[in-house]
Amino acid sequence: MENQSARVRDVVVALLVLAFCALLIVGVWSFTETKFLLGVLGFCSTVVLASYQYRKAKEREVEGRLFANKAEIYQGIANIVKELMLSIKDPSQSVHADELTKRMIDYRAKMLVWSSLDTIRAYDALSKLEGKPALEIMMALANLYESMRKDLGHKDPDGAGLQIMIGNITDVSSVDEFKERLSSSKGS
């Protein structure tokens, strides 16, 4: 939403600058030579273009710095999910609940600074699923993965998180049910 309003603002500013230049050219046209007007127009367009490129370069620089922090946080969350999946397959590899809770709270605190609101909401939705069926938990994890990937700049289609999660399901009936959800999400 913010990007869209920023784009609209950029377009409006560009149109206003063009209108001002046009008025300047028309107003000065009768008092000045064509060579001078072309020089002024060239100078103005160079300044506008350089300003635009500078702003875009700064935005890319900020996104690059954010990406590293987000990627570190999201990799940690993915590792927690991996450890939980491994503990389901092999109970001897179970993760101590206190350590897991501490790590999850730590990542939540980091997300408040670095993550998008959609990703934070998807992460928080997981905490409300205790005692729920495995399929609901997988759907919430799929939503979290999809939000994290979008936050990192991936251009995945809607429902990509569901496709990613299929590899984490251990029981056959859940895979079939999950695939049904996947196909119904593609249709909508």
C-alpha cells in the first residue's frame, strides 16, 4: 500500500515538474532564443533524472541492508520448524520446550524491528494453534513461509507456501488433505 502511494506521489511530482517546465518554455519562448530554451530544458531534465536515480539507489541500498537482517531471522525460524519436524519423525531429537520458547520469543522481538506486518501476523497466528489438528498448523506454517518469502522480495504466486509445506508433511492422509487444500486454493 505504501509503495503504491509513493508511486502515485512520484508520478504527480513528475507531472507537476513537466507542467512547470512546459509553462516556463511557453512563457519564455517569445523572449528567448531556441538554443537557450533547449539548454534550460536539458539542464532541468538532467537534474530531475539524477534526483530520481539517486532516490532509487538509496531505496535499493536500504532494501539490501534489510534483506540481510530479515534473511537471518527467517533462516532461524525455518531451522526451528525443521527441528520440530525432525522431532516428530524421531522423538530422540526432540527440542526442549523452554529452549524452543526462548528462541521463538527472541525471533519475535527481532521481527518487530525487521519484518513486515503480514509476516508478524503470520508468525503470531502460530501461537494460537496449540492443540489444533496438524493440518491447521501446516496451513499456518505455509502462510508464514509465504509471508517471509514475499518479505524477502520473492515474486511467488499466491499459495506458494502450501506447495513448500508439502515436503514437511510426514503422514500420508495429511498429504492428501493438504493437496486438496492446495488445489482448492489455486482455484480461488
